[in-house]
Amino acid sequence: MVKIQSDVTVELVKHSASDSDVLWAARVSTAGEQSLEEVHKDPQRSKGLINFLMRDRHGSPFEHNSMTFFISAPIFVFREFHRHRVWSYNEESGRYRELQPVFYVPGKDRKLVQEGRPGKYVFADGTDEQHALVERVMEASYRQSYAAYQEMLEAGIAREVARAVLPVGLFSSMYATCNARALMHFLSLRTKDDRAAVPSFPQREIEMVAEKMEALWAELMPLTHEAFNGNGRVAP
């Protein structure tokens, strides 16, 4: 049974990340071993330092932390994701397991119509008829491709060969690990936000992932997140 899904999921499975991580990493420059005292201090007292580091783009103190996310999204999202090369990734393998029939169809709020030339285009809402067409054609294609995949598996064809018929709208899952600096760079490119000093035009599906990741990160490092927004959402 083919399953249709219009949203992505993001779970924070492991982390070592707080605003104080930024502070002890920054203060070692002037305080040496005494910078370890920052580990147990209230980072709110040094909110100005975090903002200074963000504003003047002293980026390395934002690297001494780690977050691991478990993400489920269409394969085409992961192919964009993997362009962020300082992250660590492990994705489920179509060579070693039978891939499950979960496929992406855009929700009603997804803009469908591209208007304008490359570099200048905008997206507009689709009509009810266009949304119905997308849903009907995608589902039919998914059912046909997954039936072909199953037919080959049942005939003894290797999974790594049979998977070639599956489309990029198939959902996959992966672990993605990063630090706050890498995440901020990702967010600066993969979200559209009025506070951004440099505009970005992400594909909506990867932006959906980015929005969920940002919400989780903001709870871990609220002062860093605030400074990121306050300084134009530019990664330091």
C-alpha cells in the first residue's frame, strides 16, 4: 500500500549545545584556563559577548557544540542537503534494505506555478485543478514505480538494481550532525525570512526541514539564536 505524505519530520535525538559553549570557547583567547569558569555561569550575563561575536563574525566559538537530527524527507531534499559538506550524514540504504512506499505529494499550501525567468522568477498559488492534477499524476506514477520495484524484488533482482525505478519523491531518512555555525549557514540559505540581510530563495520542501530544525535549536541556544536574527541571519 503506497502511503502519501505532504510534510517532513525532524527529531533532535542527541545534543551537546548551549550558549555557554560559545562563551568558554571565546574567552580562552584572553583568559586561558580561567575560561573554564564560563561552563557553570549563567550565559545571560554575557549576552553582549555573543552578540559581539555574531556581529563582527568571529565564528569559531560557535563550533564547539553538536546536534544530531533524525530527518525524514523526500530524497530530492537530501540531495540539496548534502551540498552542506561540513555536516556529517548517515542515510538509509536502498542496497541493504527494502525501501518503504512512502511518497511526497505537495500540500494545498505549497505554491505550484513558477513565473518569470531564471534568477527572477516567483512562485504563485496553483488553482484547485492544478493541485488535483499534481496529486493524481504523482500518485499514479508512484504506484506504478513501486509496483515495478516490487516485481523485480519478487523475481530475485538485487535491491541495489531494483531501486533504480524509484523516483526522488520517495521518502528517505537520515541522521545529520552539525554545530551551530554550520546550522546558521544552512538556515541563511534554506529559509526565507524578512530579517535576513541577504535574501534567500529556498525550495519549499528543504525550507520545511530547516524551519523545524531552527525551532529545536532555538530552544537549546536562545541567546545565540537571538543574536543570529538580530544581525541579519548571517552565519558568523
